Amino acid sequence: MVPIPLQQVTFILLYIPMSYTYAQFMSDYPTEEACLESLFMRRYGDIDTCPKCLQPTKFYRVKGRKCYACKHCAYQLHPLADTIFHKSSTPLRSWFYAMYLFSVSKNGVAASELQRHLGVTYKTAYRMCKQIRTLMVQTGTIGGDGRIVEADETYYGGVQKGFRGPRNKTPILGVVERGGEVRSVVSKVASTHTAKSFLGSTLKENTTLHTDESRIYLWTDGIYQHESINHSLGEYARDNVTTNTIEGFWSLLKRSIDGTHHRVSSEQLQLYVDEAVFRYNHRNQTVYPLLLELASQQR
């Protein structure tokens, strides 16, 4: 039997999904009431004091409405207000199932696929997918304390109006902390200016930065502990210096988009990049409860 290289073993281990099964989903959220109760508890917790009358109280479900009322003054709490479910006529259980599909899918969920699962119109399915992706926005910085971060750029798609790059493809900049999280942003041009803005807002001080020979990273020499490799000379790794991790993420991103959505407009591309980043960053977590927590928060 041919031994598996250590790097490949590491890659396989990183992508073992944390399981939340369909049977668990059916058991946890069998009805509309169970879904609404879950959102109420996630948003308000075990609330025992009314915000209006300030009396110790309990909140009870208002019949025929998706809200809860104080037993003393009838003050109402609306767990769906200012969330992705706000003013949506789609059943909550359909929303919950859509998020479940997102959580267990390796390469994302197309609106047409969600339309077939839920029996809704394509317009409704598209809106639901878009709203769920807005939960996956990127936050926070990475690196620092001498940690190794790889930076690189890639290009997606064909001719895009207003965007510049090889054959007018859309540039995407990205950084990944070795063994940690990734950050990525869609840009109109891959230049020193855009790289400086992106890295400056994303990387902490005292970061060890690995890049290829691209000139857009030359300015980093005096700011980060910068090492580079030269792809044009056939160099892809030198000792511990490599950009293989970020290039692996580019492969995941493009495979997800090409295999599931086939084509994404430059205007919407950042949402799909955010989704790929979210999946990568939470690769060792059970994603469904996390999505529910994000969905219950006021926006």
C-alpha cells in the first residue's frame, strides 16, 4: 500500500465534517412552534423580567402571531424582528431546513436546488439563499505573534464590466493563517494599493507573511516578516516558505462555485467568497447551531 504523504493526511483531517444529521434536525425542529421557540430562546434567553412593566413575568405565545406577550402588561417580544426572517411569509421550518442544507453541503446550495427541495418559487429560493449567505460575513483579524500567514490573489470568471485583470477577470485577494482561518475580499484590481489596504485591515502586527513573487507585495518587507517564493522559476516550496495553503483554498472556492452555481456575477461574488471562507473557518465545528445563532441575532 502506498503511504499517504503527511501534508495530505493533515488536509484530510481538516476537512472531516462535524455531523448534525437529518434525523437530529427532524427531532429538534418538527413544527413551526419548535422553530419559533428556538429563535425566542436564542434571542431573549430565559427572560424573567418584562422590559416595559419591569415586573417578574413569563412570556406566552400570542395565538395566531409569531410573537410572545408579557402575562402582566401584554408587552410583546418579536423574535423575528430585524432578522433574515423579518416579514417573510415563508414558513420558519422551510428556513430552518434551508439552513440545514447549507450546513451539510460541501460546495454550497444553488437556488434552483433549494427551489426543488422546498417547492417554492425560484425568486423565493434565491432570496433565501442570499439572506443565509449574509450571515456568513467575515470579521476579525488574523496572524500576529510571529504566526505564518500566506497571501495570494486569484481571478474568477470571464469578462466583467468595470473590473480589470487577466482577460478582465475579477480579482480576489486572500490570506490564510497556517492551521487557522482565512480572509478574502473581491477587488476591482489586484494592485499594491488594494493589497496594502486589505492586508493592513486584516493582519495583526508581528505577522510572518509568505507570498509569491508578485510585485504587489514588495512593500511588505519593512512591515511584516516577509518571505517569498518564485513560481516563475518553478519554486513552490522552500523550507517552510510556501503559499500552498491559500492556493488550496482557491481550489475549494472555485470548485464550489463552478460545480454548484456554474457562474456568479462580479456584483454578487463577495457573498459566495464569504460563504467559502465561513465553511473553511468552521471546518472543525458543527455548523448548523452556529447558523441558527447568527440567524437569531438582530441585524
